[in-house]
Amino acid sequence: MCGITGFYTKKNNFDSEIILNNMLELISHRGKNNRGIYVDINPNSNETFAVGHNRLSVIDLSDSGNQPFLYKDYIISYNGEIYNYEELRNNLVERGYSFNSSSDTEVIIKLFEAYGEKSFEKLNGMFAIVIYNKKTQKLYLTRDRMGVKPLLFYKDNDSFLFSSELKSFYAFPNFKQNCEIKKNMLANYFKYGYINSFDSIIEGVHKVENGSFLIYDLQKNEVEKRKYWLLSNVKEVEKLNNTDYITNDLFDLLKSSVSLRLVSDLPVGLFLSSGLDSNLVLNLSLLSGLKKLDTYTLRSIDYEDNDLAYNNKVNRNFITTDLNNIWKDYKYLCSKYDEPFSDPATIGLFQLSKSASEFNKVIMVGDGGDEILAGYSTYKLFASINSLKFRIARLLYKPFFPFVKLYITKFVESKTSKRLSHYHSILSSKSISNIQKLRENFYNSFTKRIVGDVFPDSAELNNNEDNILTNLNYKTSSELIHQLNYKTDIAGMLNTVEIREPLLDYRLFEFQQRISIDFFNNMVKNKESKFFFRKILNDKFNIDTSTLQKKGFHVRLEQAFKENINEINSLIMNHKSINIDMNYVCKTWGLWKRGNVDFTIINRIVTYILWEKNFNKS
């Protein structure tokens, strides 16, 4: 796991190496084992291409794995892991290639020479890759299928910038002085609690889309975007309807996915939430021959461990958190986010990463299980929305609809509105997509008041298909990529820890598309979420999954706010902003202190103010 950054500029009136090192320093947390730079200045035109790399050594710990890596006319700098690199390397050897290192970096660049743009389709991993072809003067930026690793870019008339994190752009001459916060992305943030978009909060900065690559032509100053993978383009085949067949095939895929992610020259650990997904990863890891596995679990005051008797190969570590550390880490994270980001679970994940970093620089997590097999609690309702019971309830509710809608819109900040909106979305809808839409739009009146703008519905929510799998695909393309993956990346990287996600292997999601819709409906109707994961743990590992109660990585952030109310009060009263309505903020803050405002609202506000305060200083 590493950090990459660089630029191309036509007007070079600065010391490129100093600027590049400054850009790298702003993301130094991503890798501290080595720093490498490559700078190519045209002596005639002074045009400059520069790329730098902060390395966290995980595979091939020797200097031969350092980057940027040069091969013939190609320069590569990349962040991530290619899990099937040994298989790809063997195929290239059969084609006549030889290798001077055991790194996956050398495999990628020679694969690119052999197959060009088609090479990206052959990679199984989490990655953000930058490849520069000196001969053609074309720059390739690509990102993995599930969007695990971040990669951003910016283009103006004279320059093109790229990086693992937006903050490194601030070291490029004149960027910070000219950058502006996008109003519609502010509305996006206050609507979702994170930036749910491939645009960024900074004007002109964009994120490379998952499963895609872009080609930047240095001479033409043009960007071309192409997709090499799209989940909805998975070839339609006969749907799977046999329970045993699905279970066995899924088990084989899971074994392969976990086994590939155990490849490391450093010890591998696991963040154990005590729930179904992380226990599945744990048992598959031991099945793959791992002799010892360090696990890390966040323990709150009311923590009770599961009754599950863990294997003696598992070395369990419990990390206890308190309100002082929660508050301190919350403020630190707000100063490090590229964009405002209000998921409290980031704090718990950050604390686990910090504790694990002394012994394990490579950690696995169970992220992705909810998206694969409909683990979210709301899906229990989706299976019954057209039942007789719901039709009668909807009919009885109809006269109250306009009054409840008016109350929710007018008093969006109140705790009562949050509870009412839950039932309102169900009783006023006949489709899954409309329930999702109403729940996302609940914060529209809030965003209108604080920003003066509303972010529109996603086009994906207007899909003609209306079933649980379609909704899962929507969550995968939105929440998973823009919220869960960012949370995991930033929490791990700030502690120089590589976090791997076996359940985000793209092959699992392609397999998911083949499962009959009836299975998803029955899972939620019978309250058997993640049925096939449960069956695997029961049948293959003899584990009673009823004892698995997920604790997650959530922390008591609201209590931490109450303990530090005077500090927050001073922060809000002294903050100046041209982007949000501070009169509205002060009024809402006063209502929250009296217990009349939902914490989600106040968390999004305070998170943004802390982020903006740091943005104005940087």
C-alpha cells in the first residue's frame, strides 16, 4: 500500500523536485519505507512530467520493489496489491518475459507492454495505477473494479495533476489560491454525510471511476475516459436456483479470495467485529493454512464477547476506547479528510488501525458482505411492501400523507422527524427504489437551509427494474465506493496500515448477479440475511451463527460531543464561513443543546466546520 502523486505542466517556472517532494510529504503517511521520484524536463520547451511514490513495503521488501519503476519507455507508480500477480507473471514468462524482482509492480508494467489497455481486465486486486509512456506521451490512470483504492486528477489549461489524496495538490504552485468549494457538492455532503460522487468538493478535481481508466494526452491536453468493467455488463446467463450448487461455488470463490489476500511478506491480521462477515474471513484464513492470526476488536464499556470458542491459532486483541480518545481522534480525522466525512465508525476503525500498526501492517476486514447478500436490515421490509398487510396500512395512511410530509420538511432537524420519515418512506411507497429515494431525500430541506441548494436524485434510482438485487447494485455503486471504501482507506493509511477486503473480490459480485432474485426475496422475507454465508459457516465450519452478534466499529461520538460542549460552542460561535449559513448553524446548535435536534444533523455540521477550518488554514 502506497501513496502516488505527480503532475505534467507546460509552464515550469519552479523547481520540480522540490514541488514533487512537497506533494509527497502531504501524503507521507501512506508509505514510509521508501520515497522515489521521477522528473522528466524537456530542455527545449521546459515542459515537465513528474511522478513520486511513498512506499509501504508489503510484497518484495527489497529495493527492487521501489517505485517509480522504469521499464523501456514506460514509467509506473501504483498503490495497492495485485493478488493474482504470480499467475500473471507465469503467463508472461511463457511469452518470453524475464523478471528482475519478485514485485507485482514489474508484473503490471510488463503486462501493460504485452496487452496494452486490455491488461487492466486481467488484474485481480485493489489498485490505483499511473503509467506514463514517454514515446507516445500518453498518461494512463486506472482504478480497480470495486473502487477500493482512490485516485484523483485535476486539469486546467497548463497542467494535469494526479494523486492518491486530494491534499497533495495543495503543494502545487497556485492550486490552493485558485481552488473553490463546489456548492452542489456541499449539498451532496449534507444530504449523504459524505461526498457521494466521482466529482469532488473542489472545483475541477475528479475521482477516477471504479473499473475504468483515463488517458491523458500531454500534447493535446485532452482526457479520454474508458470503462474496462461494469457490474451491470456481466453477461446474462441462466440464473442459479440450486441452494447446494450456489453454496459450494460461493465457498470455492471465498476460499480463493481469502487465500489470495493472505499473500504478503509481512504478518497478516484481522479486524474482528464479532459478526458474520469477519468470522467468515477468519475461518477461511485458518482454512488456507495460516498458522497464527492476530485479531483486533473494539471494546466499548458495554462490550460482551460472543460465546464462540475461537481457534487457539487466533491471538485476540481487545482495544478499549474512551470519550477523550474519541474526541481527540475525531478532531484529528476531520483535519485529515480530503472532503468532509461524517461516518463515526471511521473513528473506531482508525483506533483499531493505530493499535494494530505496531505488529501488523497488513489487516483484513469483512467489508462487502452486506452488499453481496442483502445484509442491511431495511431489506426485511422490502420483501413485504406489496403484501396485503402493507397495502391495507398504506390505504389507512393515505389521508395523513401530506401532513406528515409537511411536518418532516418543516422540522427536519428534530428527532421525531427522523423516526417519522422511516415509516413515511414505507407507507407512501410501492417500490424499493422509491423508499430508497425518500430516505435519501429526507435531508433535502436541511441542505436547502444550510447551503441554499439541493442535490438531485441519482439516475440509478429511476431504474425500471425494482428488486432487491437492483438496489444492492445501487448501494455498491454509491455507499460502498464513496463511503465504506474511503473510510477504510483513510483510517488505515493514516496509520500506514494496508487494509484488505476479501469480500470485495469482483468475482463474488459477478457471481451474485447470477443468483436468482427469488433467493434474495426469500432471504429477507424469512429473516435469513446472508443465508449462504450462514450456511457455509454452519456446514463447512460447524459454527452456530446465531451466536454471532456484530459489534462493529462504532463509537460513542454523541456522548463525546456532550463532554466537549464548551469547545464546540466556541468553535461554532467563532467560525466564519461563506459556504454555509452560520445563523442557521447557531440556531440548530442551540436546539441540539436543549435535546431537540437529531445528532446526525449536528455531527454533519460540526464535521464540516472542522474540515473547513483546516481547509482555510492549509
